[in-house]
Amino acid sequence: MKRYYLLLLMLVSSTGLFAAECEMAFAHGILIAPDHIRILQNNRTHVQINGDQQLFIGGELIALTADDAVLLKQYSHDLRKFVPEIVSIAVDGVELGLSSIEAMFTGIGSKSQQAEWRELVRETTFQWMSRFVRTNEHFYLAPQSLNELDYFLYGELKPQLDNLAKHTVGAVWGALRDALRHSDSNFERSDNQEWQSVGHLVDKINLGLDAKAVELEEKSALFCQKMQELDQIEQQLQQRLPALKDYDVVAKKN
């Protein structure tokens, strides 16, 4: 137990250090697809890169010199490698927690109760996944800083999953007790056993999220450096293509 709290202390202190050091942020939403990249603002596409070589701004194809094309290709390739990795860390954390919760109530309770629990999980998932989407080879990252991703994993996702687990586990054990009261076995779980089950599930979720927080911390310096490099490439493109200045995707936070 002492070792766990020491790890927790290290995570809190290290993520605080990360937050103080990295000032980079994504100022627009980014959608990565196999054949294109879209830069979005208020759910509308303002910039699109097709095949790593065609650039559209406001729906108009922009004529590129050979040097412009080289910069655009590098920028596109870097976004393709970087954005999916960030999205996957967040999505893996969400899926880890939700899959643990859903597995817990599979086959328990009535169809209407299961539908109610799954609807609660879906609502929670929708709130989180509006910021991070991973579907096959498509990845979406909403506007945010690396610090906000760090906070999402440890300051937002963790307590909300804990609350969701406690709510659904309590409901599941209630349904199970009701069913067993009417069975021949006349078996019944105690409240103490119920909350032990809640604690075990929460511990499992928290350990998984701790691993994701450690993974993010291990990569934080590299991520911040990569965003600075992306910003430099973007600035070079903006100097050559002034129309891009209105869509500063990677930037230092104000």
C-alpha cells in the first residue's frame, strides 16, 4: 500500500512538472484519415490535405511550389504519426474503464435494467469521446493542450469512472440480490460484500489508468518537442502561404 501511494505521489508531482514545462496546444480540431487530413473549427473543415500533397484552404485548391510541397508532406507525415498516438492513449484509458464496468453487468438483471446501465455508459462515453475519437484508421483530436490531456487522464477520467463504477456496481448487486431472493438457494450478498466488489473494480480501473498516466509522462518531453517541431514547420508554411496564418493549428498557449 505504501508503494502504491508513493507511485501516486510521483505521478501527481511529475504531471505537475510536465504542466509547467510544456506550453504547446492544438488550437483546432484535427481529423486524420487514410487519404486526407482535415483541420476543423466549430465542426467545419477549413483546411484539408489530400494524399499528403494537395492543400485546400476554405475549399480552394492552393498552388504549391516544389519547396511548398516538401514542407507540406513533412507536416502531414508528422501529424499522421503524432495525433493517433495521443488519441490512442486517451481512448485506451476510457475503453479500459468502460469495458471493466460493462463486463461486470453482462448477464445480470433484466433486459430493461441492462439497457438502462448501458445507456448510462453510452452517455458517459459520448461526453468523453467528443474530444478523442478512434475508429479503424480514423483519429480525431479536439482542440486542447498536452496539459489538458494529462488532466483528462488523471483529474477527470479517473474520478468519473470511479463514480460510474460505484453507481452501476451498486445497481447490479441490487438486481442480483432481488433475483436470488426469489430463487430456491435463498442466497444473499451482504452490503459489505457489495462494496468490496465495488472497491475491487475501482482498484482495477485505477491501476490501468495509472499505467496510462505513466505512459503519458514517459512520453511527455518527446510529445512537447514534437509539437514544437510541428509548430516550426507550420510557421514556415505560413510564411510561404499567408492564407494559412488564419489557421494556426499548433501554437503556444496564451
